[in-house]
Amino acid sequence: MPQSPPRPARQQFASDNLAGICPQALQSMLDANSSGHQPAYGDDAWTQKSTDMLRDLFQTDCDVYYVFNGTAANSLALASLCQSYHSVICAPVAHIETDECGGPEFFSNGSKLLVAEAGGEAARLGKLTPDAVEHIVTRRHDIHYPKPKVVSITQATELGTVYTVEEIRSLAAIAKRRHLKLHMDGARFANAVATLGVHPSEITWRAGVDVLCFGGTKNGLAVGEAVVFFDRDLAADFAWRVKQAGQLASKMRFISAPWVGMLENDTWLRNARHANAMAQRLFEAIRGVPGVQVLHPPQANSVFARLPGAAVARLHTIGWKFYEFIAGGGCRLMCAWDTQPETVDAFAADLAAAVDEAA
């Protein structure tokens, strides 16, 4: 007797990684699958088309490489910018510092991450500042100290905030003055573009970014991030680095073709705008709940808030999933490209009820 298909799982707020593939990306993958035998290792038409589309998107002749995930994208990009005796300057909450298991150090054969404490409002928002970078660069010059080589920023940040065009330009200026390269971890780059309402080039190469890791997975792809070198000289031999790291897909078209679906008709931007709008809806729904302290208004697709402990326990008991360890004692509520208004409203209602019950 045939079994009924499983019911769709409840939408959650733990991560935008929980969402499925957006229809446009899935259709492009199906189109690639029906296109017959294709050249392997990136020599196929789909990889060429998506690469050209990214060049058109950024309005520059950049080099593009596809890898499986964000850790590989960041780690390999940083390794291409550093020698083993170099260092990378980043914020304390940078993903490369807190959640990549030493990947950047491993793939660079030892380049050290140097955490720059910005202090004040910038620290609260998870950002680097030019002064913090300057302090790291100038505090020592001796041969016993790992030589600073790269500034790495996360856009949007791990605390859901967004660097403005002016902030990126200021960081790029100090990087250039100190002979450093500027790397952007763009796992949620699309959400930052949607928030700022600027052309993607304005917060990347026109602002001084040398290499961008453009995230696709969190915006509707099944798998696959794009490493975009705006300074093409920095991409020398990067293809060999990708191969050595086990990140070169033999059937590359199934990594690159979904990008075609994402880039056509600005699906990537529409997905990001929707996720951001759901975060804003969630913020408006919970900001007035007694005992709830929203840490800052959402700037991308997440809401960070301190919730009463009893309410957190109750929400987990009735099936809601979200992280508590990311926001310095608060909870992270992450919206995705497919988050429905009804999901937001249901969570907000359950939160209010849990707070009342605990009172």
C-alpha cells in the first residue's frame, strides 16, 4: 500500500539554512539535468553563463569560483591573500573567528586571526572600525608578530547589522593605507544589499573590497557559494587551491546552474527583501511584549532579543527552534526567503502567551 508523502515540517527561526531550495534555483538545476551530457569540472555552459551573469551584476570583469559551502569560500579566499606568517584582522563575532573550526588557519597553513575590539556602539553591532584596525596594525612591528595582511568584514554581520557604504569605504581606506587587502564574508550579502538599496558594486569593488564570498545557500540555493575576486591578480592559481581542498565539483553545473535561476529577474534580491521584511514583521510583533528586550532594530533578516528564561523554555517545549548562544545572552530569530507571515504571527502569539504564563 503506497505511503502518503511526509507533511512539510514546521517553519522555524533557528537558521535560514533550514529553508529549502527556491523554485527558480530548483528549476535551473532541473534544466541543467535535462541538458544531457555536459563537460565536467566547470567547463560547461551553465557555469559560464552564471559567471557572466555575476560579472554583469557587479559591472566588472571579476573572476568567479564556486565552492560547496561558506567555510570553504572564506577559508580559501583568505588563504589566497595570505602567506602562513600573515594575519587576518576581524571582529570578535566574525564567523571566521567563532564558527569555522580553524578553517582559515588550516587552509592558509597557519595565518593567524587577530581579533580587533572596536568598543562602544560598533562592538555592540558586531562591526569593525578603522580605529580598531589601525590599533591592531600599529601595536607591533617586530618579526615575532604575525604580519597583518587582510581585513575581513562580515556583511551582514553575525549580529544582523549592516555596514554602510561609507563604513566600508573607510575600512578600505585604512586597509589600503596599511597595504592590506579587504575580504568580505557575504554569507548574507543579498540581505545587506536589500537593506541598503544600493547597487551591489557600491558596497564591493567600488568601495574597495578585493574579494567577496557571495552566499547563495542562505538565500535559496541547495548548496554553493561564489568566491568573487574583484582584484583578479589575487586569484592566481586559485583553481588549484579549490581542487586541492576537495571543493572542485566534477558535475559543476549542478552547483552553478541554480545561480542562473537566482540571478535571473533578481530572484536573489527578491528573496532577500522578503526575508528582511519578515524579520521586520517579527520585530514589530514582539517589541512590545513585556519582558522582551530587542537588542537593536533588524537591519537584515534576523531579530536579536533577550527573552525571559521561562518563556524560552516554554517555546522550546511546544516545538519552536531558535539559538540562544549567538547574541551575547540573547536569542537569535532568523527569517528565511520562504518564511511566511503566518509563521511570524504564530511565533509572536506563542511568545506572548509564554510570557503571560510565566508571569
